[in-house]
Amino acid sequence: MTIFNTYTGNAMLNNALMTIEALGKLNSVSEVTPTLLLEQYKKQDLRAINKRLKSYTMLFSLNNPLVNPAKKQDDAGEKTYHHLLMSILEKFENVGSKTCEISGLRFETSFEDFYHAEIDRQKEAIKLKKLDLKEEKKAISNLENIDLSLNRSWFPLIGGLGSDAQALPQAKFTIQIHPICIVIMQFLPLAAFLYKGGVLLVDSSNFDFSREFIAKNVEDLQERIKLVSTTSSIENVRDYNKGNYISKALSILKEKNIDDIYSDLNLWSFSNSGTGASCEIDRVPNSLFKKLIQLKKNPKIDKKIDEILARNDSSFSFLESLEDDKDWWLLYPNVFGSGKKAEKYKGVSVEFLEGYFKVIRSEKDIINARYLAYLINKYKSKSFEKYLEKTDA
């Protein structure tokens, strides 16, 4: 049974769906079904892998039963997690009186209903053990104290009644989310990279572009997982800068031959941990991609563009200047530091300088630069060369 015929309006859910598409090598989001989710849950050993991924707690916090330290005894939290997800998958529904505020799907049985049913199942299992009355009462009491509400330990950045996110007078009801979305979100850690200290989400008006971007992340992370012992935690993928991700995007556009299609990119960085839950977005417009593609068409400066984007100390100012059609200060010679630590910077090549001026539509500067170079070469002298060597000349 198909869950979605197209992507939703929620970037997190879309990223999770695209992760599943990459894992299952699917051609369309419409191929994501409860049966396929179950197959991938087992194939990826999702319960075990999520416990090991450091990114999982960044996404779902330590309050999720899978990783909650208070639920480690007898693997209680892990079992709750597993049975809860299995029940949701087995009883998927797409009709009902409720509407999902994330996806628009209809449903009747809420996440809280499934959670209550799972806790009731655990209570019955405790009674069947025929424990000492005092011990049984304590075990059942512990279950009754569990927070069964849908909160950000199951879907990042949502609030719950009583939390700081919904403490305002208008927050009278918990958010309505289809339980299947909770299951889908559990695949998101398998594509989780870091950006600006938070978890990266990728969003674009070109869905094929974002699908390919996420597929690359999934592939990279799968390779990293293979290199780690099955008993060890899996560290977060390093915090790449904006330039790194744009360079990756440019490679995808070229490889998939879609660099002539309108493609923008939103790089989300969000944190779901503690009281510091936050989210920010860096937007990379189509116009910036077009300028970079135009620059990289020149084989003499292609590698130089990659070098600039890979360096955190140069990529930010370069991208900012290029996007705003402004002059970039590192086009020209300079000296960094002073004394023995002084380091001379030669500036960029003539090909780079002219290419840059062309894409920012400043061809007149090329003419001016050529004329100045001509005058300097014609009237150069030793005293004038010393003057030119000064970076404040």
C-alpha cells in the first residue's frame, strides 16, 4: 500500500523519505510502503544501528526509549522501541477522522494509542511472570510513569504539552502526526551529516537534485559504518562547511547532467538537544550555482574553485561576494601576518580574475585591469616595483 504519491511540505520528512529511497534503491517515493519499511528496518538492522549512531541522540534526544539510559536494564527501552514500531507498521491506516499536520495523511489510531497499547502489553507480560507482589507493583508503577505523548524525542523540534515549546496559552492541543511518519523518521540518522554544529537537512525545489544529494550522504555514511566495529559507537560525520557542500552539489549537477535545470539548495542546520533546540537555514540560490558552473567550465581555474570552496577561511567570503556580484578581496596579492611569520599571497591567476569579473557582469574591470597592466609593464622601474610590492599601494 503506497503511503505517499509525492513528497510532503516538511523538509525533515522528505529527507527521511529520500534516505529510504536511497537505501532501497527506489525510483520513486510512491514505492515506499509499510512492507518496504519493514524490509529495510530488518535489512539495515535499524534498531541496532541507531543505538550506535552518535547522530541519533542529536536528532531524537536521550529521552527516546532506544537510547534512554534509564531504560537500559533488560533492554527495556530497546524492546519498547521495537514493538512500538512493529505495531505501527502492521496496522498502517490511511483513513480516519484525524489529519496529519506534517503530511496531510488521514488516520484514526494516534501514536499515543499505539504507545498505550504497547505499555498495556508490557504490563500483561509482567503479570504472567508471577513475580513477588511488591516487585510486580514496582515494575507496573514504572511503566505507568512513562511519558506516552508524542514529543520531540520521536519527531525533532516539535513541542509537547507542558514543554517550553508549547507553554503559550494558545498551545491547547498536542500536534497531530500520522504514526507512520514516526517510523519513517527513524531512517533519517542514516543520512545525517553535520553542518554548523547541528544536523544537516537538504531541501531544494528540484527534488531530483536533493534526492541525489541525500543518496550520496547515505552512500558515504554506509561506507563509514562498514569500517567501524559492530560493538563500537559510530561518530558523527565531520562538520563540513558551506563550501564543501556546495562543491558536492556542483559535482552532482555535473554528474547527473542536470546543471542546466533550475536548482537551488537550502542547507538546514538544526539541533534537537536539551534547551538549545534551534534551526537555521543557509539558502544557495540558483543564480549562485550558475555562476560557479560558468567559472568551472574553464579547465584552467576549475581546481582553484574547488580549493577555495574546501577552505573554510576563504569559501564564505568568496561565495558571499560572488552571490552579491561584488569584488572579492582575495583576488589580489596580499601579505598575511607580520615579521618572520609574514606570508605572501600572490592572488589569483589572470584567467581566474577575468572569469570572475565576467560572471559578476563587471567586464569593464577586465579592460581597466588590462590597461593598468600595460602601463605598469611599459613604465616599470626599480623604484616603482618596490612601491608595487607594498600591499597598501
